[in-house]
Amino acid sequence: MSTVTSPFHVTHAWWRRALIAAMVLVVLFLVGYWPRYVARKALARESAAVQQNLPRAKVTAAVVVPGERSLTLPGNLVALQQAFIDARATGYVARWHADIGDRVHAGDVLAELETPELDQELEQARSILKQKEAALEQAIANRAFAQVTATREDALLAESLSSQQNNDQAHAQVHVWEANVHAAKADVAASQASVRQFSQLLSFGRVVAPFDGRITQRNIDVGSLVTAGTSGGSGGPPLFRIEATDPIRVFVQVPQAFSLSVKATDEARISIRQLRGRVFKGQVTRTAGTLDPSSRTLNTEIEVPNPTGELLSGMFAEVTIAAALSHRVIRVPSSAVVSDARGVHVATVDAAGQVHLIAVTPGIDNGRTIDVVDGLDGTERVLVNPGGDLTDGMKVEPVMEPR
């Protein structure tokens, strides 16, 4: 007897097999996916925990600045000429004619000295000169007499009225007096030189200005004793100090990075803090031609016209000159530069928050910022205030600080 399968039983079996297959798929899915899901969740939790424990650090972007720019440097104003005026003669101050602040011209008499010792020595030299001149006149007269005698002896000898010996003695006497005349002339010349020497020393009793300028020191008064060859007597200060300040000089120290771009005849602008709003134009006149090995700077001299004398020697000035670099300059905060036994470094932070210490060559310090001339390319993020415990490769949580 045959068995007939009804449609109901076929449908029920199919649904049962489909349900079993679905359950198998769910089990396989859970077995394969769930462990990875749990692992990812755990990793995310660990990363969040680590991220919360990372030290926060302020960072800022390094800035590329152009190589050609104006360079402002501190400078010192120095007189074009200055001299300490000492005594060349010994004596007492009789009068002084210039005081501090006075403008004088070359050759002006600043002081007059009484020199009694020099006066006496000059009179003595003149008396000796007169004696030497009288001795010369006497020698000339004796020479003339000897020449006349020799001439007479020649005539007598020709007539055999005198001996050859007498004739020889007469001519020898002429030579003796000729030598005496030469000696007397030399004595006169020596006495004349002595008179000129004391006259010159006596003229030093008038202290004069060596050039046009302003008196900045006066260290004598009437009655002061001054000694030749010493400042102000007894090794003290000079009698006067004089300065020429038109034009006035300004000295600045140009850093090595800009030293090759500074040339003579370059224009410069000078400003003084006490003279607000005033800008004085000057010109570079010369450079030292060598760098100071201790500071790696080039000593540069600038001359500034100063007809009114309002720029004073010794003033502090800010000097602006055009300067150029052959490469880019990267500007970072001054606090970002770390100097220690390892050298000069800047701490940078990459995209993963890892710190890198990069050796750099610093340039101009602008106060709040500093120019780096080597080591950076301008794409870095740098730590604003790296701590003393900072190490290369450590992780931080960067916090961007606007510039």
C-alpha cells in the first residue's frame, strides 16, 4: 500500500530545515565576530585610558619668515673723535678758558699755565747762546789774524827774510783757528737748539684744543699744579676731555647669519627712546671684517649727521638696517628653544603625539620669538614650554595654541 505525502508535511519540513540553517548561521556568526568585537571594545577602552593619562602640552606652528627684511639691533653712540688733553709743561694753572659743555675750535686756548722754571731755563739758554756767539766772533777774528800772519810769512819767506819753520807754524795756526771757528759754530747751533726747545716747552704753557668739538671734562682750577708727562699732575685725571660728535658714530653687532649682507654705504635708521617719533638717518661706513669669536657677530660702524648736537655720546639707540639671508628663517617662540649640555634644541610633536628633539641653529632673538636659521623647515608643530623632564620619543596630548 503506497504512502502519500501531503503538502502540509512538505512545507513543515522545509521550514524546519530553514530554521536549523539560520540557527547554524547565527551560531557561526557569533562564534567568529563576537570575540573580535569584544577585543576591539577592550582596545578602545585601553586607548581612552591611555589618552586620558597623557600629559597635555601646548604646541604652536612654526612660521616661515622672509629672508629679506629689516634688522633692528641695539647700538651705542660714540664720538667721532675724542681726546684727553694732558700737560706738556710743568707749572701752575693761571687761567682756564673753557668749561664742560663749551664748544671750541681747533687751536682755541683752553688754559694758560705759569711756568717759572721754564722761564728761567729759557733765559739761561739764551745767555749761553750769547756766550757761544761771542766765542764764535772771537774765533773768526783769530782766524783772520792767523791768515794775515801766514800771508806775511809767505812774503818774508820768498825774500829769504824768514825761516820755513816760521812759515809752517803760521799756516798751522790758520788751520787751528779754522777748526776753532767750526767748533764755535757747532756750539752756537747747539745753543740755538736749546733755546728753541725751551721756547717750545714754554709754548706748551698754553693748552689748546686739537680739533673742533665739545669739552666734556675739566679737571683743573686756578692754582692747580700740573706736571709734564702726567695727566693732571701726579698721575691724576687729564686737564680736559674733548669730543667731536658731528657726525656721531653708532656701533652695532650684526649676527653671523646677516653679516655677509651688510655693506658700506648701506642706509640705516636710528631711533632714541627719549626722542620719540624722531628717526635719524645714517650710513654704514665700515665693518670690522671679522666676527667676534665669542658672540659670532660683526662689529659695524654707522655715521649719523649731528649738527645740532642732540645725539649725545654714550646714548643707547635702536638701529634698523636692511639685511638678507640666503635661506629661509623659521620663527618660533623663545620659550620653545631648549639650551643644555646636549646643545640647542626645539621640541616638535608629530601627528601621533610623539615628541622629537631637533638640533637647531638660533639666529636673531626678537624678545618673545626667536629666529631659527637651521634645523627646521617650517612645517613643524613645536612645544611652547618644554619641561625639564621632556625626552625624545615620549607621548603627549598636543593642545594647539593660536599664534
